[in-house]
Amino acid sequence: MSDTIDAPTARMTMIQAINSALDVVMARDPDVIVMGEDVGYFGGVFRATAGLQARHGKNRVFDTPITECGIIGVAVGMGAYGLRPVAEIQFADYIYPALDQLVSEAARLRYRSDGEFIAPMTVRSPFGGGIFGGQTHSQSPEGIFTHVSGLKTVIPSTPYDAKGLLIAAIEDNDPVIFFEPKRIYNGPFDGHWDRPSQNWSKHPAGEVPTGYYRIPLGSARVVRPGEALTILAYGTMVHVCAAVVEEAGVDAEIVDLRTLVPLDIGTIEASVRKTGRCMVVHEATRTGGFGAELSALVQERCFYHLEAPVERVTGFDTPYPHSLEWAYFPGPVRIGEALKKIMRDA
């Protein structure tokens, strides 16, 4: 389906777009259930589910105990028996107690039952840093889930994508991990991607259709066309890279992956074959990060077109540094240095 939607739009932040997606799909499908810690009356710690309980009732939008393993375990059972649960894990850092349910149950249910049961469930969770949340509220664990066969992993970078991808995730018949970059929940940081803004919550970020639309999982988006270099990024880093490239004046093509699994390898391959250079940027730690997989895929498929080694700019292999998070993020300095290195012989 085309990303171009001919329908009324409204200016929304990513939080508002996520709320709209949940509201729209719940109105269309009575089997969609929203559950998690504080998602009901309170409307979620970031207000993503605000008003949903009042509109759709306490039986469809309800609070759970503080037990991530229990939340996901219940969601697996709901999905197996015909519902479409949307489970919120309050922060991605809290998802680890639920790993056994996700890996051993949700991801394997279709195969183990020979298709008799499925797990059409979506796990929403804010991830990444940028709000001074410290080590227990700022991690980027997407690499763990991309490694698990049977799970799909989605990370939007705009309000428009967040709504369309979330609707597609909820309607998918397999379990989807839907990570939401909270650093851009309420809009950009006034363009200053190397430090927090004092007014970041006051900037709506985009026009979003008010009704139903889907963005197919596995479809990347070329944010900025270019000829000299391909930059692969997702989430917050899409905006960081765009700001750095604009400042540096490099004719870079920026590809927003949008979904890591399934991955739009065709768009990646076409871009790198055209530009001959590739840089991967993500916030997660370097070792075992998804950038390593991207680098390997580019080398395997585009080796004879590459004019320089693939560059990676990532978070550091350290525990998340609360007081130094703005040095930890890939930002203008480190991305700029990587640009100079990869373009040195151009």
C-alpha cells in the first residue's frame, strides 16, 4: 500500500499518533485489547493511552499488576484464543522478565502448534534515551529481539509512521515488538540534537491522517535522496543524521528502516549499489547491535559496489551513563567524523 493517504489530517506528536492508532483500530475491531501498567484510568506514563478506557471500556483497556512476565504471558494466551492484545511495557528496560514468554512462547507458538494457534499480539514500549532516565529507563534492546525467529521488530521515527505501522502491527498475525523512541515522543529538540531543549514538549511533529491507514511492515523509507553515501538509521537517529548531513553539506541518501524484522533489504541494496558507500547509525551499544547485521548484509550483497568500508556509529559498549547520556548518543561530532572518514577518498 502506498504511504500517500488521501484523507483528512491533523497535526500530531508521536504520542498523539500512537493514541489515535489505538483508538481507530479498537473502534474497528472489538477483539483488540489494551493492557499494561497504568494504561487505563491514568492513560500511561507518557499518556499514550489517555482517554481510551473512557471510550472503549474497562474490559478492553485495563491496568495490570507490575509483572512483565505476567503481562506478556496473558497476552500470549489472549492471542491464542482469538483476541488481539496490545500490551504496553512501561519502559523497554523492564521487558527482560518477559523474555521467556516472548522467546519460548509467543515467537514459537505458530510453529509448535503446526499453525493451529497464533500469537497476534503487539508489545509496545518506549525505548532509548534522551529524557535523563538513567540506566533503568534508557536502554535500546532491539538487537535482542531481532535475533529471535518468529518475532517482528518495528521502530518508527515520525508520527505518521508510528500510526500506520502500529495499525499494521496490531493487525499482523504474528507477535510484533513495537519500540517507540521516547526522545521524539513529543517532537524534535528544536533541531539541537547534541543537547536537550528546554521546550521540546511544545513542538508537534507532523501531519497525520485522522482515520484508518496502514504502512506495511518490511517497507523502508528514503528520507533524503542522495548520490554520495547511504546512511541507514531508525528511530531518533534518522533525525540526528538528517541534521548532521544538512550541516555538513554531504549528498547523502538517508534510509529510515522503519522495521528491522522484516527488513527491506531491497531498498538498502539499491541505495548502496547507487552510492558505493554505507554508514549505519544507531543508539544501541556497538557489539552485537543491529548495525553489525546491516554491515554484514551490505558486504554480502554489495561488496563489488563498495568504494569504502562500511562505517558504524553507535552507542558505546558501556552501561548506560546517566550523567553523560548526551556524550553517549551518536551526535554531530561522531557522525561528522565518520562522514569525513568514509568520504575521504571520494
